[in-house]
Amino acid sequence: MSKQDNTTGIDLYTWATPNGRKVSIMLEELELPYRVFSIDITKGEQHAEEFVAFSPNNKIPAIVDHDAGVSMIESGAILMYLAQKTGKLMSPVGEKFWTEMEWLMFQMGHIGPMLGQTHHFVKFNPGESPYAEARYSKENSRLYQVLENRLQGRKFIVDDYSIVDIATWPWISRYEFQQMDLNEYPRLKDWYLRIAERPAVQRGYAVPIDLEVPIPN
């Protein structure tokens, strides 16, 4: 990890994970200039003293907004900060705002943690714990169905494209890790593909490693 000698704009510290991609996609959607600093979590770079100085939980993503004198951790909080900073992709406080918060917290409390456990047990450690594999695969399917139900009659989770979709979409993009067939969830698949077509999403997905967005058959 190396730090550029620059005290303006936004620095994004990230890796190619769903949580990291939330923020790079958000920055691309907002067309905010930013610099990328790769934190290779496979090499333990998240434990480097320089990174821990402003990310005390040793987790990506993190940002430093030099213009505002703000550093932030936690992907959901960063999305809200950037939305408020620009006045985009999050509603003003009111009924729709609180619906957005409901579904953002659903992502933070359920989609992320539970699907992350599916990745751990099903993708990376198969056969180590059949009980955990069954538990998290079942929960994975249940959460997909919650989204499938929510998307009935809607193009996006809270009607208009927002931080809720940006927070949720990168986790669904790992459907192959989760051994999930999006064809079994047609509304969710349509939502996924609709967002995958966005140029900002494609650019944000390729940060910090140049990868193409997965497209289901």
C-alpha cells in the first residue's frame, strides 16, 4: 500500500469484494473523482498500521475525503455520506427515506452477513461443516426469495434506483459463489441484469481488479 502525496479529493481503500464494490460503484454513479488504493486482504494488508490508523476494524472499504476532512469506514455509512454530500441516490428525510433505510439495513444485517457465510462455508470450505453449508444455503435461498417478493411490480428495491440497490447488487453478483440459479428468481434476475447494464456499475465492478460483471445464462 502506498499513499500519494495529495490532499484533495477522495481516496478509496478497497478490494474486489461485494462491500468494496458498493463504494466504487457509488463513486462512479456520482461521477466523483477518486483515487484507488488496493488493500489486498488475501495478503493481510488490512492489518497494516497505516490503514488501521483510519480503519480501526481492519476492514475495507474505507474512504478519506480530503476536501471535507472526513475519513469513514463501514460501507453502508459511506454510501449514506456520499449520497448526502451530493444530494443524489438517497431521498430527503421522510417516508421514502425511511423505506430506503429499512432495506439498506436489510442488506447490512442480512444479505451481507448471511451470504458472506455462504461464501465461507460453501465456496471456500466445502465439506468442512455440512451443517453450516446447509444452514447458510437455506438462508441464502430465503433471502433471495425476500428480494424476489419485494421486486414484484418494481424495477428497483425502493421504486427508484438508490443506495439500496447499490448496496445489495454486489452481493447478488456473487450468485455463483453461492451456487444460486437466478433463473429460479425471475424478478431478481431482471433487476440484476438491469443494474448490470449500467456503465457506472461496470466501471465500479472493475475496481481495483479489472473484472467483467458476471452475467447469468
